[in-house]
Amino acid sequence: MCLSIPVRIESIEGSEAVVSINGAAYKAGIHLIDNPQVGDYVLLHAGFAIQKISDHEARETLELIKQMKSPF
């Protein structure tokens, strides 16, 4: 099973972006999505942004991931 995580685009340079999640920053390829913009939320998989998602969907998914990490 593959897992992608929601991240926020912080900056863009060419076909790469700096994305963030929970204060950590990563480089990601963004050439697979149309018209990426700073501030967009995208799904990150294997170092590539594969789909744009809404702010609401990103926050909801991040909350579910946070709950999965907690045993209670």
C-alpha cells in the first residue's frame, strides 16, 4: 500500500518546491501537477507532489494522521 501525505508549498523554483509539514521542510518535484502556487496543499508521495487538495481536506487528513499516532 502506498501512502501520500498532505504538505504545503512554501516556495517554488523551477520544477521543484520546498514543502512543509509540522515544521519540517522537504524538497519535492512539482512537475506532475498543474499550476502549483505557494500556499497550495498537495499530496506528497516518493518526493513528488501528485495532486492538489483543498485546505480543508489537508487539515482533516493531518488530524487523522495525528490521531493514528496516538494510542488513545
